[in-house]
Amino acid sequence: MFIYQTIEGAKMFPKFARIALHMAIEQTLILIKPDGAFRKLTGLTIDRLDATGLEMVGAKMICVTERLAREHYSSLSDKPFFEGLIKYIRGDYHGIKDNRILALVYRGENAIKAVRAIAGATNPEQAAPGTIRGSFGRITTTGQFENVIHASSDPTDAAKEVALWFKKDEIIP
Ligand code: UDP
Ligand code: MG
């Protein structure tokens, strides 16, 4: 009987593990990029984020120092578009005063995927119509993707990014 229960338990485990994964409560970092702020898309973006049913647990205007920008995008430092990306995220192309940006943390079930879904694909030309990037993104004549928002792409990046942009006590527990 005991063995039967154990084997059954083992057989059942992957299913429970899948359910647990499916129900993961996650936090994700969102940045309204300088083109989003410049084009007055902050309110629209927050509306769409709220419509996901996720909870806003962190929000602040923050100065994107050169150091913060390079750290945030450190995994892309060998890409040809990296230096342009640093200028873009610091607001140099949009005349953003003091390099300010709105940083948000949303929390909820599968928050990372849910926010990526409403954001759309990285390349605005490939982003589905109706997504934020598909509706409002553009590629500049120099090839820079201006795609309105940043959204963490996976749990590892999300944890790293939330910790980089927010102090612990700036996030609702
Ligand atoms: N980017 C770009 N050209 C590219 C790829 C990316 O200008 O060919 C910019 C774009 O603004 C993008 C950011 O670099 O959002 C970060 O790239 P990543 O691959 O992490 O895309 P994301 O996670 O933002 O969708
Ligand atoms: Mg990314």
C-alpha cells in the first residue's frame, strides 16, 4: 500500500509541478522608454498593464545614469546597437530632462509572460497589431528600435532587473 502510494505520488508529481509552475506569482520590471514618455503614452501603457489584472507594486521616476543603463543592458554590450541603445534609454534622442524614466514593478500570476504579451515583439515591425510595440513602436532611420516599453523577459532577468532598479523597501510587500 505504501509503495503503491509512493509510486502514485511520484507519477502525480510532474502534474503538480506543472500546476505549480503555471500558477507562479512573479514580479516583472517595466520601463516606459523615452519615446513612450515623449509621445505621451505613459497613461495608455499603465491602462494596458492594469487591464492584465496584475498589481502595481512599485513605481518611481528615476534618473538613468550611464552606469545604470550599461548595467541594465549588460548582456547586450557586444551588440552593434548597444551604444545607440544606451543613448536611447537615457533619453538622449528625445530630449528627456535629467535622463528621467518611469520604472514600474507589476506582480501576479505569470506576470512576466503576461506583460511581454501586451508589449509585443522586440522588433516593432514584427510586433502584433494591438500590442504596445505593434501599435506605437518604430524603427528609426539609423536602425534603432524605439519600442515604447521595456519588460523583463524571463524570471532570471526579472529578479535581476527589479533588484537593480528598486530598493527592497520601495516595493509593496
Ligand atoms: N534593440 C535594437 N535593435 C535590435 C535589437 C534590440 O535597437 O536589433 C533594442 C530595442 O530597444 C530592445 C532593446 O534593444 O527593446 C533590448 O533588446 P532585447 O533583445 O533585450 O529586446 P526586449 O527584451 O526589449 O524585447
Ligand atoms: Mg530583453
